[in-house]
Amino acid sequence: MLTFEQKLENYAELAVKVGANVQPGQVFVINAMIDSAPLVRLLVRKGYEAGAKQVVVKYSDEIVNRLRFELAPEESFNEPPKWHAAEMEELAANNAVFLTILSSSPDLMKGIDPDRISAHQRAYGQAMSTYRQYLQADKMSWTGIACPSPDWAAKVFPDLPATEQMNQLWNAIFAAVRADVDDPIAAWDQHIQQLESRAVALNSKKYKALHYLSPGTDLTVELPEGHIWAQAGSVNEKGTPFVANIPTEEVYTAPAKYGVNGKVTSTKPLSYGGSIIDRFTLTFDKGRIVDFHAEEGLETLERLISMDEGSHYLGEVALVPFHSPISESGILYYTTLYDENASCHLAIGSSYASNIEGGKTMSSEQLAARGMNASITHVDFMMGSSETSIYGITANGEREAIFLNGNWAF
């Protein structure tokens, strides 16, 4: 049995060497909440040991963030943070590597005027448009990990004594990312190879469309010609490999923007903008969301869909088997980084340029011509379960099972 300190050391090694894959001479940028400071300090040391020229830490405080939404003047939420966007773009253009640590409470913005949140998200999304394009075309290396906070741990394990909640969430994270084994880097190499074999198999099929069937879902998703199935292990424009999410269990591609038809029902809550959206359905016609319902968070869902024109369409389809570590843990994490890796999911908003042949070097106009969606947002929501079946439709109209009863059929 590894000690907590050994697991934490493994976790930091994975984040720096597998996720971000920091290279000698790079600037290493870490974005984190102040609750994550002990982990951040360990990552800083690991970054310099990997040869980073400089490790830049950008802290924020969720209480300070909430106070802004409670007290700041209305007009401030419509002002794009151009200074922040310019800094991030300059760092990305100079081959910096980015790591984001997620730790905020899923209920952080509960009770806040949703118009304020929506205005902020729209202004921020507009300002960060170029940076997002860099990210979705793998111009630079980037990754996301998580770190427990007391409020988040209390949300995930409400029935445990407060003294046990943080430790339980740490143990769950260590297990999900394979930091609790003796050689986690070797375990990740094997895991990425397995995901890549799935992606290769799907790419060989060149399916014209996917058909999703499960309780509350009957959805057909056309795929653009030249689409690419990928997994979170990627390569930046300098040829350096990295893994965008730790953990990851998905293979994913882009849908044809105007080729989505039918109805889909969520299977897990979506934590978005500090609020929860749950038990919701979306109806699509020629790619566009034309109707939606939610038992919780309807206003938040409406604001997400109306963020811009592209947020009325999908940008990603991702396959995750029910028999995967995070799913089988039975834990609902209330953060997309983890919950999306327990369930098949779709994403409202922008497509990844890396999901189309030659897309990493295409202009926005060229991507649009190939059926790729553009938006200032990209939000994954979970819609898979043990009852999900997915069929691939070939160019000649034949149907082949990809998923049956929530798991791979081949």
C-alpha cells in the first residue's frame, strides 16, 4: 500500500510528465484555486525538475469570485478581459504549456443572478476566442487535473463526517488517475495505447452517422467527411505529446454541424457556471437545438444554449464505456472532468479542429465549410448509461453495433 505522500507524488509526476509533458526551456503556467496551494507547490517543483524555464502560478479564490458576482456593478460583466486574453495568447504563441487545477464547489454560484453569470461567460468566451482556437487545434500542450476542496468533497460525500470527506475524495481521485499503483506512468502509457486502438478501429470504419438509443434518447448524429476519432493523448505543433485530461476514458470526434436530429436525455447532473443542470432533454432538428427541458437549472440551460449562434449546435461526440473505472466507482463527482469519463457524452458548442483531417492548419472559414461548429463555448454533458446502444451507419446504409448495453460491442 502506498502512503498518501507517495500517491500525491505520483499524481504530480503524472500531471507534469504525462499530462502537460513539460519540456526543458518551456514556460509552465498553472491556473489554480488557493485551496490547491500544497499541490501547486509540488507541481512547481516537478516543473522545474523537468527543465521548465519558469513556472508561472495564477491563483484565484472562489469566495472572491462569488463576491464579484454579488457586488460588482452590472456593466463590469459585459467587459471582455482583453488583457487576460492577450497574455494567454502570447504565452501560447511562445510554446508555453498550461495546466489547470479544478477544485471549485459545484454550488459556488447558487443564488447568483443568472444574467450576471451569462454576461460574464459571454464576454470571457469572446475575449478568449483566439486562445480557444489555439487549444482546439493543439497549438500548445495543455491539461486539466483536479484537487479536492472542502466544499467539493462535502458535495460528493454528503453522508460522511466532515473529517473524512476530503480524504475520501483524495482516494477516489488517486484511484481514477492510477496514482495508487507503483508505476503510474507505465500504467498511463498502456491506457493511452488502449484508447488509441479504439480510435484507430473507429477511424477505419469511416461511419457516415451514429444512431444513439436509450431510455429518453433516440438521436442520429451525422459525421463529417474526413472526421477523426481521437483520444486525449495528442501532439502539439512542435511534435510534443501531451494528455489533455487526467483522467480520461474517452474516444471522441466532431459531428456534422447540421446533421444532428432527434432527442437526447441527460443521465448525470451537469455542473456549469457554479450551478447544477439536471434531468434535462434536448431536441435537435438539422443540427440545431429546437426544444429543451430541465427539471433543475432550466434558466441556466437556456442561457447556455443562447450563448451565441454556435451554442445551439453540437461540437463533440464522445464514447465512454459503462465498464470503466470512474463509472464503476459509483461516485458522482459533480465536475465534468470526472463525470464525462464515466459516461458517453456530447458537447454543446465549438468543435475541435483536430477532429477533421487537416483541421489543425485550417482557417475558421475552412473548418465551417467542412461542417465543424464554432462557438465561444464548449460544454460537455453526460447522456450514456448501462442501457445505451450506439450503431454506426456506413456509407451504404448498413448498421453496425458500436455500443450495446453501455459497453463496446467489438
